[in-house]
Amino acid sequence: MTHSFFDGIAPVKFVGNEISDASGFRHYDPNELVMGKRLEDQLRFAVAYWHSFAWEGGDPFGGPTLERPWHPQDSMENAWIKADNAFDMFSILGQPYFCWHDVDLRPDQGNFKDNLATLDKITDYVGEKMESVGTKLLWGTANMFSHRRWMSGASTNPDPDMFAFAAATVKSCLDATHKLNGENYVLWGGREGYETLLNTDLGIELDHMGRFLNMVVEYKHKIGFKGSILVEPKPQEPSKHQYDYDAATCIGFLRKYGLENEVKLNLEQGHAILAGHSFEHEIAVATAENMLGSIDMNRNDYQSGWDTDQFPNNVPEVAMAYYHIIKAGGFTTGGTNFDAKLRRQSLDAQDLIDAHSGAMDICARGLKAAAAMIQDGGLENAITKRYAGWQTVEAISMLDSDLGAICDRVLTKDINPTPLSGRQEVLENYVNQFV
Ligand code: XLS
Ligand code: NI
Ligand code: NI
């Protein structure tokens, strides 16, 4: 390739935290040791092969604004050009991972057989690029929401042939992920839900989705894929209601279908907000159940009510997210995927680099603040103290007794507890020292 969209842009380097307009990382030094681990290995950054490389800048009121050498994305020719350019960007950013949907890699040719052949071809090519640039695959996934065939769902589709098409598609994407040594495989069910209950049998759809996911797990073991299978919660958009509503709903679903030891969660900041939660809440729910797999890092516009997929820029929020991740032991197979896109007025190649390098910096800063809080132990101590009463034999044995015996004890001992302060403001002030 002779000409690249990113020509003339130098690799982003750590420049230190001096206030200046020079470009470079202020907080992200991949080799800095944080809690005994290199920052790069703590954060495990991934670039999404969709937004930056697929989205053309259209919105419900206007057409494309972003002009890229790989547009329109309807030929294999342009798929090669896209791959060349994407890996040029990866070598500028130096992030260790990327993630893809099948349709980000190859054009849709309208039938399964041709799609399979082109996926095979392009993943051969991408495999070579990964080797030469040194980029690994955090996860692969199937896009089963854009094409009109998916409009009534994939595994939850009322038409069994659509279920079959979905099964074949996921098989091919799991094969491709395995071939490229992917460390996880993600399922996000944007059309696994409904537009109206008037035409929907919830019971059938959930059973089919449960069986489908079991088939995915069975197939993973059959081919010896060692990565994690992850589902990504989101409450709505594009469907009016999606079954994988939030972390708690997904965990209940996984238990119901016997998948709690096989499948973990890929949590996204913007989806947490859409579900009426904070990102921190979603992560805490998942880590409490040992089900955190990976994160899609972005941010939502708090006023818009839809998934705006902006790059993160709120250090305190990011810090609390990493606080729960590191407290639970940090990522194993998962990482920090930037499921985020530019605004449609940000036209330049440099905008793409600045968006990603800035987001990496925000995350590094948040993670370091989280690590400092963990090392200081202030929050942990406050929680230990708050629950200290439950360390006594009397309290522990109460859980094995019954209401009658407890009532007798309350009467004999004349138990009449005094409420204690939750000290929320003190703790908020404490956190403020780190962020
Ligand atoms: C959409 C989702 C999607 C998944 C992968 O809102 O975030 O991008 O991460 O299919
Ligand atoms: Ni996502
Ligand atoms: Ni999303």
C-alpha cells in the first residue's frame, strides 16, 4: 500500500504530565508498574474495528460526513484497504488488542456460503497483519443486528431457518476467533428482544436463546477454544426491550440455563446508563458473582437517552469502575475495549488518534487512582468496620437458626439496636483525594 489515511502521524509516546499542547500520553506509560503489573497488562486496551472503521458519520437526520479511503464498504478491495489502514492506526497507538464483528472485516454478499469464504480470506490477511504489527485479538463477535434478516431476532427469531442462519454465523465467527487466537468471544443481542409483546412469545424466545448459548459453549469446548464466552447486557436500542437487560438480569438468565460457570459478562458504560445504573454498579454486581469478563469503555450522553458511544472523559467515574475491577483481581481474559466513536464533525485522521490516545490516558489515570485507593485501603477498612458485627459467633450462628429462636434471643437479651451513620459524605470526600 502506498498511501495511508494516517500518513504523517507519528506513533504516540509517553511524554509525562506537563501541561502543554504537545501530543502524547500524559498518564499512560505502558511499562509503569501499578500494583506489581505493567499498566499495559492491567488495562489491556483494545480498539474496536467497527465505529472508527465502519461508521460513515450518518445520523437520523443526515448522511455520511466521514470520508475514508475504505468507503464504501461493499467490496473485498475496500476490505483490504480498511485492514491496512486499521493496522496503521494500531501501530500509531500501540494498543495491544483489537476486536471485530464479522461484518466489519468483510462486505456482506447476501448469503452464508459467500460470506464464509470471504471471512476466511480476510482473516488470513488480518492474521498476517496482527503478526507484523503485534496486535492481538481481545474478542470476535457476530453482527446479528444490522442486516434486515435479523430484524425479528437471531436465536430468538420465530423462524427456525433464521435460528439456523444465526447458529451457522456464530460457528463461523467462533472458528475465526479461534483461528486468530482470540482471548474471548462476545455475544451482544441487539435484536434478541421485542418491538411489541402483541406478537411475541417470551417463553419460547428465552428458551431458544438459552439453548443457543449452550450450543455455543458446547462448540467452544469441541474445538478447544480456551477463551471466555461473554454476553453483553444492554436494556434497549435498537429493540424496544432486550432480554440481556443488565448484569443482574443476565446473571439470572445464565443460572436458569445452567451457564453460570461457562459464560461471563462484557459490560459497557453506556449500556449501564441506559439501564438506569452507573457503570460502577454493573461492575460491582458482576464481580460480586465472579462473572466479570471484560469491559466496553465509552460514555453516554446523560441527557440523550440513547447509546451515544462517546470516548470516556470522566476520571472519577472511570476510577470507580477500575476500583471494582482491580479489587476483584483485575482482568484475566478480558480488557478495556473502546466501543466508542468520534462525533460526526470530527473528520480528520488526527481526531481518531487523539480520541483513542486521550481515552487511554483517562483510563490510565482512573486506574492509577483506583490502585492508590486500594493500596491505601480506606474504603475497604470502612466496609470491614461496617460489617464487623457479623464476625461474632453469635451473629454467624443466627444464619443457621430460625425466626423463633432469633425472636427468643431478642426477648431474653432485650436487643434494641442503635442506628449508626453510613458516613457517605466522609467516604465521598475520601475518594475525592484520589481522583
Ligand atoms: C452495541 C454494542 C456492540 C457490541 C458488540 O451497543 O455495544 O457494539 O459491543 O456487538
Ligand atoms: Ni459494546
Ligand atoms: Ni453499545
